[in-house]
Amino acid sequence: MFSLFRPKTAGFDQIGIRTDWHCHLLPRVDDGVQDLGRTVRILDDMRRAGYHTIVHTPHFNPELFPANTEDSMRDAFERYRENAPSTLELKLAGEYMVYDGFEKRDMSQLLQIEPGKVLIEMSYLYPSATMEQAIFSILMAGLTPVIAHPERYLYYADTLDRFDRLHELGAQFQLNLLSLQGVYGPKSVQILEYILDKGWYSYLGTDTHSVHHFRGIVQNPFKAKYLPQLQAIAR
Ligand SMILES: [Fe+2]
């Protein structure tokens, strides 16, 4: 009988998140927020939602954003920090596209989301051919690869054991909070529930690109059955 009265949905404020491990708030460097005023509004929304640390992860993708290097992002971030006074702790890392040849980079140069952890991604349209080599290279450098939003790689929905393989190789996974609401479709939900049930997500990120994007995360509910796992990951 009790299950009849148990709430079927839950909300962002029940998770207990304090750190955003993935967002595009550094203005005008990628497809994220394009002006400082909007970024400041989002930071304010984040503070009110309970965040205390924001890890900025601009795209590193030579094809789409060739100007983004570790040095140029450090410079942009320093200027940004001087102009975006905030009570939040603001940090800089990166979201690295795994392209052919990425595995040959000096992994020690990559910007890390926390000590030893490197956020990497693939295209939403097709898998990276050199993903496993990239994972090996990062591990060989003494670092751990964290795969961004695996639930958005819909081409793996019919071969979920690909995630077993990536996990066995030593990769960790970062969940996009908007995915919880099912906005990326049933295949995304299938992947999300698979990885969540396995307990393989280690990081929660907003992947915020706009004011609207973050408000959607805070305002819309998701299935209550996700909550215990999310609470276990949240920090
Ligand atoms: Fe991202």
C-alpha cells in the first residue's frame, strides 16, 4: 500500500549538489555562454540553487574551436575571474574531444577537473575511433579519464556492453543533469538507467550553455527512483 503514496518524481534540490563538474560558462570561447552578463546571471542562479564550486570546462576541439589552447583558456579565465566577482569558487578545466591523434598529446598538459581527472567526450553522431587508445594514454600518464555524458552517445543504446568495456578499461562517467528529465529521448534514458543501475557514474554536471538550460535543470522533475544513486554521487 505504501508504494501507492510514494512520490514518483523528485527534484534537483533533493540531490544535494554543491559542485558543477561540467559547464560552458566561460564567455565567448566555445558554443556556451556568449556574454559575461548572462554568465553572472547563471552563477547567481547556481549560488541560490546551492552550488559552491563551479568547474568551467570549455571545449578543446581543434576542428570546432582551434583557438582554444590550455594557455589561451588560462588567460581568458584569469580575465573572467577579475570581472565576474562571485562568492562561488570558480575553477578552470576542459572538456577534451577525442579525435584521431588526441592519444598522442602530452596528457600531463591537460586541464583537470580535479587532481588526476580528465574530462573527455565523443561526437553525438558517431563514436571516436581512437577512444580506447586515448583512455590508455591518459591512464599511462597516471591520470583517470572521465567520459562526459555517456547517456548522450545514443549510437551505443543497442550495444550497452560498450560501457562495460569503457568501465573495465578504467574510465569513469559524468552524468548530465538535464538527461535525467528524458529530454534526449528514450535511448538516452536507456543508457542513463543502465549506467546509473551499475553505479558507474562518478560526477554530476550541468553542461550549462545558457540561462534557460540551467533553469530547466532546477525547475523540472525526474523519476524519484534515480534519487538514491544521485545522492550517493553528489558532492
Ligand atoms: Fe560540454
